[in-house]
Amino acid sequence: MTILFIILGILMIISGISFMATPLITFISSGYVIAIMALVYGITGIIRAVTKKEYGLMFVFDILSTLLGIIVMCVPQLTLLIDGANLVIFAIWFIVMGVISIINAVTVTKATGSGLWVLQLIFGILGILLGIFSFSQPLVSALTIGIMIGIYFIEVGITMIIAGAAAKQA
């Protein structure tokens, strides 16, 4: 199993480098990745529910996730819709996190009197500006999302290699 982790980690790093080299193609493919994730999540949830005989609300959600994954995989137009939604979600996320950072900066100032609130305030303002920029420049945002996916794959690959090496030593 440890060798498998190391091999998968290396493949994840290679994939991450490839994703970073082609960020727009990576972004366009992200709809398929989300569909596959929903499909796998749903199937594993259904298996878990059936083996444990727990047929509650989570079981219904697992069935819906599986159906969503299948439908999105079979209807390519839906993957483009998901890609577009990703742009909006990221832009909104930047704005919300910026507002939260500004609120935290004011709160930290009152609670501790620390000078670090200025840095948090600056990051909050930058987050809001980044969100507004993401709304106004969707192509740049798409490239950024593609690069972030690549970085994530590299990070997960390194983690898998470390976990595989640590398990091999133990």
C-alpha cells in the first residue's frame, strides 16, 4: 500500500504541473472533476448507508449526489454551467472573506490592541478588490482557478509521498 501511495503521489505532482502549464484547459475540465467527485461521493455514501443500514436524510443526499454526477457527465452543457458557476462562487468567496477579514480586524483591535489589525484590514480590502476584479475579468479568474487546482494537486501529491514514506518506515 505504501508503494501505491508514493506512485499516486508522483502522478498527482505530475498532473499538478500539467494543470499549471495549461490553466485554461484545467478550468474548463473542472466541471467534470466536480461531477466525478459528486459521483464518487454519492456511491461511497450509498455503500456506507447500505452496509450500516442507515437510510436517513444523508442516504437521500448520497443518491442525489450520484444522480447529479451521472447527469453532469452525460450532458456536457452542464459542465460548462458548473464552470461558470465556479467563477461566480470564487468571486463571491473573495468578497465575503474580505468582509470577514475587515470585521475581524476591527474586533482584534478592540480586544487586544495589537497592531496586527492593520495587516488584516489590508488583506480584507484586497480580498474585496480581488472579488470585484474576478467579476469584471472572468478569463483571468479562470486562469487563476486552473493554477490553483494545479497547486492543490501538487500539494496532495507531496502529502501522499510523505504519508507513503512514513508508513514504509513504520
